[in-house]
Amino acid sequence: MSDLLRLKNLEHVSEYEEDDKLIIKVRSKRSSPERQCCLLVNFVRNGTKLKQRYRDEPIRRQTVLLEIDRQRYKCKECGKPVYEGLPDIDLNHDMTKKLRVRIQKDAIEWPFSHAAEINGVDDKQVERIFKAHAKRVLASYVPKMPRVLGMDEIHIRKKARFVLGDIENRAMLDMQMSRKKLSMERYFEPMPGRMDVEVVCQDMWKDYAAITKKLFPNAVTVIDKYHVQRTSNYGMEVVRRLLQQDISTQARVKLKNKRGIFLGRWNDIQPYTRNQMLALFVEFPELRRAYDIKEGYYEIYDATSKAEANEKMEWWLASLPKEYERPFKQSRDALNNWRPYILNYWDHTYTNAYVEGLNKLIRKMNLQGVGYDLETLRAKALLKHGNIVYEISEGLTRAGRRLPTRKRINGLSLSTLEADLEAGLF
């Protein structure tokens, strides 16, 4: 039995069953106080705290509790009581350290509910152990800055979060709670490799532009193609909703749940969908006009050069009917306020399209994890799929000490994460 326990400082005495649990009586191989309270070591035995129980790894799926009569000592110098040390026990979780390590690994590999079941503990205890472990491991995590950096938002629990990615390798590097300017400055400023970033692909969030200009001075800013195009989808939807307010109930039913069919490109949609749209255009010519405006906006990205794209932008702005200016205000503002950065796309054809896939994965992660918070989602993804590399920091602190070792995690592949989620392992 002592071999089964695999505990360096405790030895087996006896065992018995209580209900469906296996109780193993153990004792310290060498009892000594858990800490020293005074300079002069002068402890005397002072009673025993009976039957202290700590959970250990299950044996053949049976719950195992270690039972120890824990010796109490008294310091003759200050009179404080001190209990014998238990180096094999994690007193914060009332379990052996080897069980805690096992739960840490299982919580990374499996959903918390499954990790709890196979280790015979509560889901919440698994979550607490995982979070404490992740906090330690990721404390000095520093993402490696890629050549092409993607900065975007992702919505988790109805709030916009900040996500960082390596666009060329379609990998997520990190997720952060806030995308506010001050938070991002604190996050990026100490990060090594900032000066090596050549392209930053972002949406039209003003704080991203300020951060790029200040902290990535050698990088070209490219406004993400899909964020630009998406503004015309919004304009199309505004027209549809406004139209619904002024038509009969019978006509309104025809437009109900039809939002999706207007999002597709005319040459890409199925014949059935195209016929549906043509029928609606006959009855509602306003929708036909709005759809043509949206399609014209998309056609900007059909340009094969920056000069051609600029001409298409000018044409679109000039041909926008006055009565449609308000619904398509976001599209107009994008071209008027962000045009130089939008045009950079024709020099550096990168997009944040991988974030769209990441949004879908996050929803799956939440479903499988029964609503993991952002901290847990981030930690689970990084610890399970990120390749941790330890980098020895060069140089010394002001006090002359060597800088601490940094942990760098090479970005996690979204295809790997997706396969994991499809298998139900998150």
C-alpha cells in the first residue's frame, strides 16, 4: 500500500472502508513543526489533532481519504501552537499535492465536469485549482510579436474583448478583457519585438490607430477588409427595417426573417435565393436600390490596384442618392475618414478573417464549458494548445539582478482548437 500512495513523507499504517470510501491511515516518516516562529528552535509536543483527512487520487474509481493524527507542538519561546508539517499535502485544497497536479493536468485536457468526475471532486474545486495554476504559469506570459499582427475585437458575454493574432499563421496569440486605449498601452508597451512588426491589420476603432502609431512605429496600418464591407450590410438592414415601419402587416410578413438573403453577393447566391430577392425587388423597389448600393460598395474590393480602388470609392460616394446617405452613413464615414489605411490593403492584402472563425469557436467553447469566463477561456486555450517556450532575459535590473525568465507561447492554431472543440474536449 505504501508504494500505491507514492508519498515521500507519509507511510501507510492501516486502512478501512467507510460507506463507499477507502480510508487509509498514515503517519509522517519524520514528524516536525510546519514552520519556525522564533530564532531559537525550541518546540515541545502539545497534544494531537485527531483524524485529519485529506483526499488522494482514487484507486479503482474508489474515493480515497488519507487520515492522519496530526501532532501539535508548542513554541517554548513565544507560546504559539504549531502543527506538524505535511509536505505531501496541499492544505489549501485539503488534498495531496499529487492529486492537485493530476487535477491541473486533467482540467487543461478535459472539460471541468469530466475532470471532476474522474478525480472524484467537485466542479468548482477543479475550477479553483485550474485558475490558481493558470495564474502561476501565465504570470510572465509574453506573446511573440509576428510580422503581420491582427488586432480585433471578439464578443464574450455581450462585451467587446481584445484579441491578438498572427495573421500569416492564422493563430491566436492572446485575449484581453479590455480594448480601451490605456489598457492596451500597458499591455503592449513592455512587449519585446514591437519594432519588428511590419503590418498591423485592424478595424476602424480609433484607439487601435493611436496604439499602432505610438507603439508600432515601423508598421503599416491596414483596415480590415471585412470590417469595411460590413458597414454596407448595416446600411442594407437599416433600409429594410425602415421600410417595414411603413407597409401593411401582410407586406411586412413577406420581409420577416429575410435579413440574411440580402447579405450575399449577387454572383455567389443560389438560384432559389436570387429568385426570392427578385420577387421582393418587384414589390419593394427601395430594397433593390439599397442592394445595388451595397453591391457597389463591395465591388470596391474587386479592384486590382490601389488607384482603381480609389476611383471606385470616389464613384460610390458621388453616386450615393441623398435619401440613402443616412442609412449608409457608416460606409461614407469609413471612406472619408479611413481611406489611406483602407487603400493600404492593395499593398498588403491581409485581413482579420480568422477572428470570424474564432468568434464561432468561442461560442462552442462557452457551450462545452458551460459558460467559461474570459480568464478561463484564455487560459484553457493557451495552456492546452500553446507551445510554451522559456526565454532567458538578457541584462540586469537597476539593483544588479538578472532579469527574470520570460514565458513565450507560440500562438495556438485555430484549426487545432476547432478539432478539439468538435471532439468535445474543451
